[in-house]
Amino acid sequence: MSADPPPGNFVVRNPLDVVQVDHTQADLLVVDDLSRRPLGRPWLSLAVDVATRSVVGFYVGMDRPGAATVALLLTRVVLPKAEWLDKLGVQAEWPMHGVPRVLHLDNAAEFKSRALLAGCAEYGIELMYRPVGRPH
């Protein structure tokens, strides 16, 4: 007999059934190589597979996240990463990739853009939004 998950949680059994996406501004300052002048704080966008707790994609940029950020992040989720890692000179295996069945999102504007709605509809990706005013 399995217990029900605590309120606010859900159980996902298969990889890529539900991928959670969110952004955070890093607590570090990027500086110019030569002048050492501050350029700003980068933003990290993450896509985490709920079933495996694996990071299936990330994007780092200096601009506040928008629809383009989400598109770049989803490209990294869907495509194999070997060629990209090779270009970066990273000697590692990162086998996770594929089209998620559901994206679990907060209610930020970039997650409600027409481009995201249309792209996800085209590829059969369901959008699940967290309740408004209840971040977790």
C-alpha cells in the first residue's frame, strides 16, 4: 500500500513526464576581463525532470529571462547534448534529452507567451501552472 504524497506534491514515475522550469538570478557578479568593471549578475534558467531529479537543461544569460530564454532552454532539454558539450570542451556524458510530456511552470509572463503556447501545442507538450500567489 503506497501513501499519498503530501499536499503540494505529486508523484511522477517516468522520465520526462513532468519537467519543472524556473529562473533565478545568481548571487555573483560578472566582471570584464580587462577593466574588471562589473557587467552584472547572470540569470540561471533550469529544467529539472521531476521523476529523476536530473537537470535536463540549463541556460545562463545576462538578460532578465523572457520568451527567447525559455525557447533556448527548451532546445537544450530536447536535443542531445554531446555535440554542445564537445564544443565547450567538456568531457562528460549527459544522456538526458527528449520532449517533455508536461512543463510545470510558475505564472511568469515568459511562461504565458504566445510563442511558448504555440510551440508546446505543436509538439504536444502540456503546460501545468502552479497556483497563483503560492510559490514553492
